[in-house]
Amino acid sequence: MKKENIHRALETGVKILSQKGYHNLGLREFLENAEIPSGSFYYYFKSKEDFAAKVLEYYGDKVAAYYTASLLQSEAPYTKRLETVFNEELQRLDATECKEGCMMGSLTSEIAGQNEHIQKVADRNYKKWQDIFERFFLEGQENGAFSKDFIAAEMAVLFLTGRQGVLTRMKASGKDEPYRLFKSFMMKIIEY
């Protein structure tokens, strides 16, 4: 499979898995949307499970790159960096009418407890994200932007697990209010 086909397959996988989940992923629909022949699919992906794991890994890397650029490489003040991440995610969520949350959280909830391979990929992704947030909170503390009343590693865990819960709650309500409350709460906790 050509490199651009692999990229298109992974991007299409993110889109479809975000919208429909693992169990509702139809191969025919996927192939039509990705515009790749079925023979190429099976050349690169051993199975639906292998495909989902590769999409999950791709998504995790993509989100990690976004968090790194937004939180660790930005020149903006620390609180502004986090507000920007919140606001950009809120715009994305509102654009989907709160029907899509985090593909990794949704896929993890759907099948990670039953599939060890998916579980391991999801865990690696969460650890990558957690490391980024831990560095961000620690740097913010060291630079006097954030309170030192919390441990950066614990705040990273609280942030990521709280975020997943809020995204699930938001999907259930169809409204972004839970996310807005989470944003407000987190910004108050970290204030210096």
C-alpha cells in the first residue's frame, strides 16, 4: 500500500471509528470512504483488530503531537495554553453536536477490556499524553504560573481521566455544559 493510501486509511479509520465505534465499523463503508482496494487493506492490515490498533496508535501519536505543540512548545503564557486546548476541543465537540468525544476513550470503553492488543495500545497512548501534561503542569509550577499545591503527575492523571469522563457525560447529554464545567473547575485548581 502506498504511503498516501496508508495515511488516508488511518485518517478515514479515525473518522469512522470516532463516529461509529469498533463493532459498527463496516469494511465496505470504510473502503469506499478511504478509496482503497480491499486487497490493499488486507496487505497492510491483518484483520479488523489490527486495523483498529493501528488507527488507535496513529490517533494517539497525532494527539500527542498536538498536545506537545500546544502545551510544551508554545510561547503563550501557561494558562493561555491550556485555555486554548480547552477552547479548540470545545469547538471540535460543538461541531459534531457533542456526538463524538475522544476516539481513544470511546474505543477503549468499547473493546479494550476484551482485547489485550487494543488495551496495550490505548495504555501506551494515555501514558504518552500523561507525560506531556505532567511536564506542562510541572513547567507551569516552576515558572510561577500554576499553584504548587498539587503534584504535577497526579494533576496529569486527574486531567486526563476527568476529561474522558466529561466527554462521555457530554455525549450522553448531547450538550457541552459538562465540558465547560470541567474547564472552569480545572482552571481554578491550577491557578496560583
